[in-house]
Amino acid sequence: MVRDSGLSRYAIDSGFVSLIGPPPPRRVLFVDDEETVLRAFMRDTESSGFEVVVARTSQEALSALADISFSAVLADFQMPEMNGIEFLEKVRLHSPDTVRILVSGKAELEVAVEVINRVGLFQFISKPWDRYTLRDTLGRALEHHTIALENRRLSDLLGAKCEELALASASLENQVEERTTSLLLGLINALDLRDTETQWHSRRVAIYARRLAEEIALSDEELLVIERGALLHDIGKIGVADAILLKPGKLTSEEWEEMRRHSELGYRILQEIEFLGDARDLVLQHHERWDGKGYPTGRAGKSIYIGARIFAIIDTYDAMTSDRPYRKAMAHAVACEEISKCSGSQFDPDVVEAWKRIEVEIISQVQSEFKEPEAK
């Protein structure tokens, strides 16, 4: 049997009413096991501005859902195979944006509450329904569906835009990182031109310091700060006179006081470079001692920035294991023994213990890669 509603055509075959022709943009599915109820529903929704597909069983309705999209689905509560609540649960899983409405001849409040909680019910319609109330409910349901789809579209669009912004931000961060690294290396190269004896020292201690910071479980952000501070720790020597910086012999007390100023000079040089943050504190405090006998401020214990406490060990180790005109490099084990002797006085004991756990293979690899050139 074919019925013309004025909006579309429906074919009833073996109790299932299916849409013939192209899919409409606004479509409603109603499932009820009584054909008289289905016909009444079609009659009451004629010329209502939306199109209707009806089915007599839940399985037929689920088959329709698999092939056709719907703005709203209405289900009778009392049906064979599965009741309306069970059916609408399946609808929710298959198409969460589709509006779900329960129709029942028994309008118990308990049933409505159960469905609201279990299947996200839009509304509960009692049999027999009023034609105008039914049309109003369906109209609001379709509006709700349209808004839900638009919200999802906007959410997807926003997600895509956020992803684009994240990619752009990551690209910008990479550019900033590259330029930052170039700037830091430029500063170090400027110092190397004056103090060629220790031109690889800054590279080695930066790597050591980061590895030791990892050993004591500092954050990724802190690792970067400490690495940068270690790389720049002696930048203040740019402000030290050549006669003192390059003097081959022992410094006088006055010259030594001038040399000691390089920590404060380095801090002042970096003070206006905002992104260096706590790296400046490492530069300022890298000659402080755990017992408070260091310089320039005589800080003691944990009042010393953790990066500076780490670096104090690293700087001493690298100095002891590097050749100098006035002495040969110490062996790794000997240098580590000397550091242990100064635990609790010159160095933070906890950081010393962490240093002992660093694999000697890593240290040897760094020493090999960043080896001072042999004097000609």
C-alpha cells in the first residue's frame, strides 16, 4: 500500500513503512507494533514540515537506522522483542545526537525518570496524544537536533583550529628555540675568542649538568634552565681585563678579587634577557658553597639555587679532569673521590650522591666529543 502525505511517499510492505525517493533533510522514525497507531501517527503529522518513517518492530527500526539518518526517534514502550527503553538505548549508542522520545499508554512517572537517566530522553509522550501537542514536540525535537549538530560542527571546527594553532605555536616555539640556542652559542663564542684554553669547557659542563639534574628528577623546564645557565656560567669573564683573564701565572689578591666579579658581571649581562629566567641565578651563584664560604654573597645550604648546587660539582669535576698548563688531568675515580671528600662542606651531599650514580660511559663520551685541542 502506498500513502502520499503531500511531503513524501511511503510504502507499507509486511508492516514496515519505508521512504521512497531521495533522503529528506529532516526525518523522524516512529516504531510501534500496532499498525493502527502507525497510521494515526502518519495522519497527525501530515503537512507538518518533516518526513516520517515508521516500523512495526524494533529490529525493522534498527535496520532503518543502519541505512538512514534521523533527527528524532520515537518508540512505544510496550513492544515485543525489546521494550522502548531498551530500543532507545541502542539508538543512543548508534546515533548519540538523534533526539529520543518515548511513547506509552501508561504514563507512569517512574518510567519517565528511568528513561531520562538511562537513555537521555528528550520527552515522554502519552497515548492517546493530542495532534497539535505531538507536532509541537516533534518541531522542538528537530530544532534540538539541529542545534546539537551545529554545536558538534562548531566543536569540530574549533578542535581543528586549535590543532592548527598548536602546530603553528610549536613551529614558533621551534624557531624561538633555534634562535635562542644561536644567541647563547654566540655569547659563548664571544668568550671563547678571549679564553681559548677552556673553549670546550662550557659545552661539557652544560651536558653534565643536565644529566645530573635528570638524575635528581627535576622537571623538563628546569633541565633546560640549568643547561642554559651552565652553558653561560662564565659569560661574565667578558668583562674581566685580558691581563687578568689570560695571565699565565698565579693571580695576586687584587687580581683574584677582580676575577671573582665575573659571577656578578655575568648576572648583569643576562639580566635583561627575560627568557633566561633562573639561568641567571646559576650564573650568579655557581661559586657559592654549601657551607656558606663561597662567593659572591656567601649563601649556604638550600638557599643556593639547585642549579648552582648541581653546577658546583660539575664545574669542579671538569676542571680536575682537564689538562691545564700547570698540571695534568686527574683520572675520573680520583676526581670523584675528591668531590666526595668535599660533600657537606663545598657541595650539597644529596647532589654528590646523585653524581656518583652517573654512568662513567656517558662522561667519557662527552669528554671524547668535546675534547680540548692539543696545544701546538
